[in-house]
Amino acid sequence: MRTLFCLLMIMAMFASRPVSAVTLNSVEGSPAAWRLQQYTGDNLILGRTGSTCKSPGLLTTTNLSSVEKSRLFSLIVTAKISNSKVYVFYDSVTCAIASFGMDSPE
């Protein structure tokens, strides 16, 4: 009985894991030449970033809240003005933005 319980616990542990892991890529650099576009609704697209995502580019969909999308927009505009570097981590399959930030100016 104890062996059955342990076996069921192990099976439950593996069943709760996602089938495919998200593969994150990143882009880093000055966003001076990046295209920042508001898309349908409150979604944003970052184009011309040099990422592996071609058309339309890196996306914000339901993976980011409206507040996070506003922060991303502000971050890109601020980095363009201050000539600062930014970094963006994104899912290489869906091109959805997972995380972003800004480094100090060069």
C-alpha cells in the first residue's frame, strides 16, 4: 500500500509539470532604431529589435498586465531619449515578452 502511495505521488508530481518548457531568448542594446507600435487593444509590438521574431516582432498580449505594458512603453521611450541600453526576454516560439529592464547609459 505504501509503495502504491509513493508511486501515485511521483506520477502526480510529473503530471503537474508542463509538457514543453518555454525557451527564452533575449535582445539587448539601444532601442534607438526599434519600432514601438501600439497594436490592437492595449497590446504593444517591438519591431526591428534584432530578435529571432520577424513579423511583426516581440509582442505583449495577455502575458503582461496593462500596468506592465505601460511600464514597457515608458521604458522604451526613456531609453530612446537617454541613449540607454534595454534588455528584453521573450518566448522564442510565441514571441511573447516575458521580462524587460534598462541598463545605465554607456
